[in-house]
Amino acid sequence: MMLLHNIPIIHNSIFLYQLDIRKNYNKIFEKQKIKQEANGFLTYSSTEYNILNEFKDLKKECEKSVGSLITDKLSFKDNNFKIFNSWITKTKPKGYSEPHTHSNSWISGVYYPKFSEDFKIRFYNDFLNPFHTKVKNYNIYNSKYWDITPMSNCLVLFFSNMRHNILPNNSKEDRYSLAFNVLPNGSFGTEDSFLKLNIK
């Protein structure tokens, strides 16, 4: 018996980009206005939901990364897109979030200004066959979830329908991140799936 080829047709990747940022955005995020989330899990978010517009260099790097993903990895002909909302998240020690997806969005991103072994985000494999057994070595075919510990100035991009959550912050300091959502902009699709958006 010989395996001829392996074709992973259900493919949902996570893309990590190192941003060229010189400012200390962790300190900048600490000074932003924050409100408490309704979930009560010691997770808070900014009162401004287009906050990336205030950070021109960071926005430029995020847009460059999204454009690279669309053109280089997804190999789409047109890469017209718009970051249509963005917010800062503050997670206090022991804080976390429940698993969720970002509805009404195509691609989502989370920027981490500071590295810590205790700042993790978990992504779930909802396509995994429900018949589980003991695993010898975990890989993309048998893992129920994948934990990411981003480095400083790291941007994590993923498709918005991928379920994910902030894991408990086991450090003694507040964890800051900036999240955003992306939609295609302009004309896309064909025939009965054709759509034209003009997101300002």
C-alpha cells in the first residue's frame, strides 16, 4: 500500500504577519478610553469602533498585510477591500472571552503590540470529524483547536467565520490588542451573485 497524494480540501488557515512598527502601541492603548464588556469576563473594549483611523502607521501596516494575504495567498485578481470597524480590547489578569465568530465580515485581524507567554488566542477546527480517539502526534488533521502566542508587533489574520477566543490571561498585567474586520469593496461576484459595495 502506498499513499499517492494528500489533498487537504477543507482548509482554514491562520496567517501571522510581523509588522514594521516603531511606536510602543502597548503604552498608547493603555491611554485609550475603555468600557466594560457585557460578558463580565474581565474583558473590556474601546468606546470607539473605528479606532484604527487614529493610528495611521499601524493602519497602513494592517492594510498592507491584508492586501498581501488577498493577492499572494488567496491569489485573487482584485484586492479591493475596506477595514470597516476596529476596536481595542483590554483583558485583565484572569480575564478571557467566550468562543465566537465575527459575523457580517470576511477577514478579521488582531494586532498584538506586546509578547507574553500568557497572551494566547485559540482557534477551533469545527470541521473535525466528531469521532475522537487518543492522538499520538497532534497535527492539522486531528487537532480540535490551535493555540497561538503572538510575538510583539504581530498581526494575526483569519477568516471571520473561524471560531476563536481569548484564553485566560495568566499574567499579572493587562493584555492589549486591536481587532478589526474587513469586507471586499467595489464590484465582485458574477451573475446572480454579483454585488457592488461602496464602503466609505
